Amino acid sequence: MSTINVKVANIKQVTPLIKHFTFVKEDGSEFPAFSGGSHVVVSLNIGGRVHRNPYSLMGSPGDTSAYHISVRKQEHSRGGSVFMHENVTVGMSLKITYPVNLFSLAKKGRKHILIAGGIGITPFMSQIADLERMGADFELHYAFRSPEHGAFARELEQSCGNKFHCYTDSNGERLNLNELLSKQPLGTHVYVCGPNSMVVAVLEAARNLGWPERHIHSEQFLAPPIGEPFKIQLAKSNIEIQVPAEMSMLEAMEAAGVEPDFLCRGGVCGRCELDVLETDGALMHNDHFLSDAEKASCKKIMPCVSRAKCERLVLDI
Amino acid sequence: TVLYAHSSSTDVNYANTLRKVVPEGLQILDSEQEVQQALKNILPTMHMGMRVYVAGSEEFIWTVAESVKEFGVEDGDIMKELTGTLARSIYCVHCKAITHNITTNIGKCAGCERMLFVRDHFSRRLGAYMGLMVDAESPGELPEIEEIYP
């Protein structure tokens, strides 16, 4: 996959757990244009192994002199965010992919309700720039743990005024989804990005109220789960790969020199889907892309997040 | 909310059945035009979560679709059921007029009086089928006219 060489131009501690990184192109030229909601995948070389973490672009799409991302330090994780916080310094060179948008605004929407939880605020920052430019009707609802964890809240209050509503958990402020979603005019779209429980709650509330699927949008950056090691065989590449406990199949294939297709690396976009030619064990589907029937058929698998318990898992790649 | 009008294309008037079956929000109106107007009156009060189900002739269905589209309801979210008549509205590619209630394979354009062949090409935006002059090459010589959309 094509990458862009970038240099870290600035790092800012925004909240105790969140750092804002500013990237500029190594060669000093302008970045590619992007639309609100896009993300890039940052490659990090940690102890000889390449981690690829997706991060939403937070800056205004109108400014292509720099890309802005924010990273939340995840303690119980595979180390990518910890590395970003503790080892990445100003001036360092990194590789990122071109921006991809799997969370775009519905251009024909009459109104947009944006719901963010914690670090989930990031894709909305660039979306708001687009919404303001379009003169669109929108509301941003931002829920976070406690005041010092509300990244960019003050900035958002200034730019969005009365369109911005925040809910501080520690003050007992709760967003009432049913109330919010039951009185919206026709043509409204709802977008959610945040922890899994919040995304599930919004999807469920909207669906129960009768919102059509195409008016409900969500984005989650789920890290691949850790599991037991297992073996896979690649039919076309003619190699066998041992997938370690803390690596996804996709990462194990990349480490072995294979270059499978990917986009979100989080089990939602479908780009990395592979056909299962043969298996002697059980597939553990961790994605949100395949249908229940497809998962049960064991003929397809999403290597970015799913795993298996087997000696043989022959993939068509 | 149920909006209903009896139409001349069917013999049965379902008004009484609906009165028994629909618990609330039923409006019995006297014509398709009144239904369209009642719909326009109600739409501004509706919220997300509203589902649209429309049953009737094609012309009726697409007029309803046009009204709800103004409020941001997209075509894929409207459940449509064609009932009663197969009659088609045709869009004259020559003078751009739309002629309603054509039940035959060839119909006369209400705008320019050309005899138009009724094609299967359909425009959701216009709610009409494509009609083009059937005797352009040999004026006056028409194929047999048959009622194929009763």
C-alpha cells in the first residue's frame, strides 16, 4: 500500500491521556486533500515489528499543509498508542497511508447529529469544518469521563456555539439518546464514534425508533484481539505462517512479506476479506462485516481481526 | 397515520374496512389529490423514524415519493406497492409533456399530439415512462394499438 513520508512537527499534551500530533510532509509539499471523517494508518516500528494503527484526521480539510491526529494512550493494548506517547518525538520520521474515508457525511442530509465519546471526538473535528463550510444544520453531542478528559471541548464550544452539547460523566450528566433521536426532522442523519458500548447504544436507539440504516453511521477503531497462536497456509503464496498470540492474521502475513489488501484494519470495512479454502478447526469471527450466514458458512474470514483454533486454515491468497 | 381515498380504478371501497381496522390516525378522503394534499400537510410534523408505505397506481406512488423527497426521505426508504391499475404516465421525449393514464402500448401525447410508443425505460424523478414518436419514419402508419397496461 502506498505510503507518505512524514515528519512530526509538533506534539501537544491535550489531556492526561491524549496527545495531539502534527505531521508535515518530509519533502515539505502539500498533503493530499481529504474529506471530513477520513483517517490515515500510521506505521510504527516497535522492537522490530511493524504496528499499523489507524487515526482520524482532525484538522480542517481546507488546510493541507499539515495533518493532525490525536492518540489516546491505551494501557492494556498491544503497545502502538503507548509507543506514540512515549517514544515518538518531534522531528521523527514516520510513514502514513493516504487518507481514506469510511465515515463520510451524507451530503444530502438535512441535519446531522454527531455523537462522540472520549477520543471518538477526532473524526468529528474535520467533519465540522466541512459542515460549517456547507452551512449545514448540525449538533455535536460530546460525552467524556470528567472535565480534564474532554479534549478540545473549549475549542469546540468556541467554534460551534449552541450547536455543541457536552456531557461530563463525573458530574452525572448523561446524554438521553431516546430523547435526542425521537424528535429529529425528516432527513436527519446520526453519526457516532466512541467506545463500543456507546456505539451499540446509539445504533440500537436509532434502530428501535425506526431510523433507516442509511441514516445511521458509525466508526470504531477496534484493535485486533489477542488470542491463541495458530497456523495458516496461503494457497497462492505457497507458504505456511504461524500467527502469534498478539498478532492478527493480517499482521502475521505482512510480517512474512505478503501484502494483503486492507483499509480499516478493524473488522468493519470488508476490504481484507479472504476466502477460506480449507480448515480443520473453528473460525473465530471478530468482525462486524460478514453476515451471520457468511460467518457460519466458514467460507470467508476477515484477517485483520478474526482468528482460528486449528492446524490448517488455507486462505486464497 | 393512514391516508386513504377510493379510486375509480377499483370496484371495492375499503373505507369501512379501514375504519374498523385502523385504531387511530385514519383519514378517509375523497380523491387522490386530497390524499396528496393531506400528506403535504402532515409531513412537516413528522420526525425521523417515520416510515412511508404507499399503495396505488404508479402515478400516485411517484407523486407521493416526490412530496416526501422534499423532506429528505430517500427513494430506498419508501415501501411501494403497485395496486389497481397498470396504467402508465408517459414522458414525451419530443415536447417533454407528461401524459397520464395510458393503458395501451401506444398513446397520444397530451402536449403535442404525437402518437408515442410506450417504452419500459422509467424515470423515478419524473415518475414516468419514456414515450417516443412511433411513426416518425412513416407518418400515419401505426402498429396495432393494444391495451396492455389495464
